[in-house]
Amino acid sequence: MNYVLNYILIGFVFIFIVDMSTEYIRKQGIVKLPASDEWNWGTRLFTVLIWPVGLFFFLRGYIRERYFNNKNK
């Protein structure tokens, strides 16, 4: 039972970090995010359950933008 609770807790922490970073990016105007990319509670709860997949895509996008984007050089 502890494994399940830890898994869900990590999912909530992951969603919190993604929401805070998205809000920061939106406020700073770093990237223009379309309004259709807003997350509702159903999407958040679903992502809590599949957070390893979300973490994979988050890290993949970060690495691509940070290290393989020619605009940063």
C-alpha cells in the first residue's frame, strides 16, 4: 500500500511542478502557449496516474530545447 501512495504522491508533486513552470513561462512571455493547452482537473488526475510518461516527455522536450536548439547558440 505504501508503494501506491508514494506513486500517487510523486504524481501530485510532478503535476505541481509542471503547473508552476507553465504558469511562470506564461507570465514571463517566454513561450506563447495556446489557450487550448489549458489543463482541467480530469487531465491533471489522469497525469497523476501516468506521471512517468509525462516525465519522459517533459525531459525529452527540455533536453531538445536546451542542447539541440540552434537558436540558443
